[in-house]
Amino acid sequence: MAAFGVVPCQIYTNLRSTSLISFKYGVKSEKQEYYGSILRNGQRFFRNRLNIYFGGEGQEIRSKSLHRNCSGAERLVNGVASDLDDPSLEAKQHLKYENEHNGFNNTFNVFGSNTLDDEAWSLLRASMVYYCGNPIGTIAANDPSDSNTLNYDQVFIRDFVPSGIAFLLKGEYEIVRNFILHTLQLQSWEKTMDCHSPGQGLMPASFKVRTVPLDGDDSATEEVLDPDFGEAAIGRVAPVDSGLWWIILLRAYGKCSGDLSVQERIDVQTGIKMILKLCLADGFDMFPTLLVTDGSCMIDRRMGIHGHPLEIQSLFYSALLCAREMLAPEEASADLIRALNNRLVALSIHIREYYWIDMNKLNEIYRYKTEEYSFDAVNKFNIYPDQIPPWLVEWMPNKGGYLIGNLQPAHMDFRFFSLGNLWAIICNLATTDQSHAILDLIESKWSDLVAGMPLKICYPALEGQEWRIITGSDPKNTPWSYHNGGSWPTLLWQLTVACIKMNRPEIAEKAIKIAEKRIAKDKWPEYYDTKGARFIGKQAHLYQTWSIAGYLVAKLLIANPSAANILVNIQDAELLNVFSSALSANPRGKRLRKGPKQSFII
């Protein structure tokens, strides 16, 4: 459990250098002092309170926030700090919160827009969440006709990424900066031995702005951020991908805005290191890939992806490269950077060699010998040729290939997972030839992977007895629905970035045109059902924010392809030399004898 509160609005909202200094003092105190973190109704609430010490003298800055404002605080309005005690500002803030809690019905009834893009921007802005008068994120879905919101009224880290990218590309940086810094304060910084508390460095899956009674004053209220680390999630699975997405968005913010002061802050540097420490920690696993449970990423229900799913590995590799770029070059981080570089090399060789499948590799697996006991074994994971599914023999094109979904001893998951493959292109985890081959396969199998709405989350769907065993007969993940072969419009933005990186934007343009034919008419659904994506998902939420944001990011990037560089990872010369040396010494990924192991301290 994190043992500290959220930074109060008085310090947090002024983004100029003076407030940054104040905040840094606050962070130092934050790691040493108790911040009034309380348990209420079994959930964590983080108070808008911070004790800051200057020259040994304590000064308590306490937010007297009501539901509509934070008394005495400042907020940025078009880059200018304004006093929230201004009656006109209070009225505007009241109207903003009224709109938020009424579901923005007026926005849905009257768009006043001339184009699809205008409608999408209206909807995206309507989904914005405010904390003490400042934008802090976007809710997952904003469907006024749905009374059963579940947790779709929360701000999810993974869901906000396309929203954040859209705002960055639009030149609106404040909401992304606020999101990065506030979610950092929700990160679990306390090392615990309690198996029910989040591990040190874990980022929450989501958070919600709540209004609670102020301590000692029942007539007043204050706003708090209530994070969910998976304790309330369906299945109770910790979000492995949240910290990885946070690092990726942090780098994108710096590259797009030019403001590197955020990533250089002491608290942000510490947050990056803690995520890396969590990911690079020793365990029982013998592979460079991250070992995770089922449902720990975008596919957050039981779908047989436990082990080493490609999506996590692609995001892991990308986050390592982003962190390597942002970490301050200091002696204290030398061991961590060394461990990071070693993992990058091992992970890239492992994925490129053992996850790759095309017609040639398929034929090689078909002829595998089994039960080999040797460091030089060809069939290192003892894969039985009979595991090759009949559908793949017919489906695999002569030109093209992809990275399989998962690899474990005696098991290969041959399903095609879109996000993992697309992000492998974006972050250079796939080689140049492999990246082109993945796009070749998407073009070749367009009717299967795109069809009536981009893009299939995975292919093919689990059916029959396989579906019953692997999903536990999950009624939401029936064949060709939701995570089990459903079509997700949000994947359009990852497809666009990958296509731009490989100088093949025409593929993305074709997919965008397909989406534009019906996505607005269908009210921006979360996902589509059936093999050809003909139906709106049976349980899909409408006005899904990342469906809206994914479309906007795709359009913005097609209009300005060079902007994709904020997401693309390019391996520098130093890292390429390390790769080259490793491959020359170990061309087939043989197991190497290890030298003395060095630990790293954060």
C-alpha cells in the first residue's frame, strides 16, 4: 500500500519553475513523513495534504477544497495562473462539475460539428476529468444511456495513452503533464511483505476522483484520488502494463512538448527506476521475457496468455529503451543501466529468434526432433510438431510472417495478437525484415484482420472445447467477441504508427477509411463482434474514449507523419554495437556461462 498522499493543488497546478522547486521539496518530505493515507470502506484514499519543511521548520499546506474548487489554490487558464476565489471562475468550475456528473448529455445531443474530427474532439474533451480544477485524464467511456458504468467512469493508465497522445499532437500539454505527475504520486513506493498490497514500483490500473468529507469538518469536503491496483478489478489481476505505458507516455511528452524538466525531476527519475527494478528483479524464470499472469494487460480476462505474452514483451522492450533514453547519467545508476542494456540484448535476441513464425520457420518446426538434451539443441523448448494447428497451415501466406503470442516450455501460442506485433514494429523489437513481413501479413489477411472494422485484437478466436477450457466458458469472451477475436477501433493508432515507421502509410489510410464509414454512426463503440466485425459488441460500451482518441491520433499522424517519432524507438549506435557483438558470439542464442552477478541499488 502506498503510504503517501497526492500533492495538493496549491503546489501542483502552477507549472512554472517556482512550483517545481516547491514540489521537489515536497517529494523529499513525502518519502519520510506520513501523509494521512486512510482506509475507508476498504479502499485507499489519498489526501490532498502535504507537510513541507523548509530549514527545519514545518509548514502544513492543507487544501480546504470543496466539491467545486480548492480554496486559495491557483489553476492555469490558457497558461496563465488565476485565483480560484474569483467568483466567475467558481461559476465556471461549478458548471464544469455539473456537466461531468450529468454525463455531458448536452455534448452528445448537440455536437455543433461539421466533420467527424470535430465530433471526435468534442467527445474527447467531454470525457476529461478534473482534479481541483485542473485536467488530469479522461474516463474510459462516457455513455449517457448506460446506467451500469462498472469502472468505466475511472481514468485508466493504458486507456489514457491514446488520449494523451492526441492532446500532445494538438499542442495541449497540461493534461498530459498533470496525468504523469499525479499518477506518479499514486505509484506504490513502499516496500512491503504483505501479499495483499501492491509491490514497490507498481503503477495502478486506474484511479477515480472522489469527494469525501474533510477531516475535522463534516460540513466541508475535499477531493481525493482513489487508485485501483487490481484489488477491485474483475479477476483481481495486477496491471503489469501500466508502468510500461507510463514510461512510454512520459518520453512522448518530453519529445513532443520539448519540456524535459518533467523527466529530469528527482521524483520522476525515482519512479522510472522503481518500475525498472520491479521488471528486472530476479525470479524463478530462466528467460529474458517478463513472466506474468493471465489478464495482466489490455487482454484483462482469462484468455490463456499467462506466461510470456508478446504484448507485455513488446511494451517491456519499448519501456526499457525509453527509460534508457531518459535516465540521468549518474554513477548511482550505472549498474541499473548495465542491467537494462543486458536485458535489451537478451530480450531482442530471444523474441526475434524464438517468437518469429513464417512459412520457412513453420516448416522447420514441422521437422523438429524432440527430447534433445544439449546446450546446442535446435528445439530448445521441446516443441512438439503436432502442436502446429491445422488452421495455421492454410492461413500462413507465402509472403509474410508474425511474432507468435506466447512461448513457454513445450508450448507455442500460434495466435496472432495485433498490439504485440504492431508495438514490436514501433519499438524495433522486430527486425526491419520482420516488420515488413508483419505488415505484409496484415495486407494479405485483410479480410480476416480488418474486415468491417480495424482491428482484430487476436486471430483466430478460441472456439468449442478450446474456448470452454481456456476461458472457463467466459460469456463475455465468446468466439469473435471482446478479447476473443473481437475488433477494437482503438488499435487503429498503433497500426498507423507502425505503418508510418515502415514508410507504408497507405495501409493505415485504407484502415482509417473503413473505420470512418461507420464508427461515428455506431456511436464510437468499445469493440465489434463477429468474424467480419459486422455487429457492435454485445456488451460494448458506447462513446468509448480510447476508440475516439485512437481515431484522432491516427488522423493526426497521417496528416503529420514525422510526429510519429515521439513514439518510435530507434536503437542508437552504442546499443547496435552491443547487439552485433552478442550475435557474433552467440548467433543461435546458446546458453552462455554467467560471470559474477552485480546488483543495482535504487
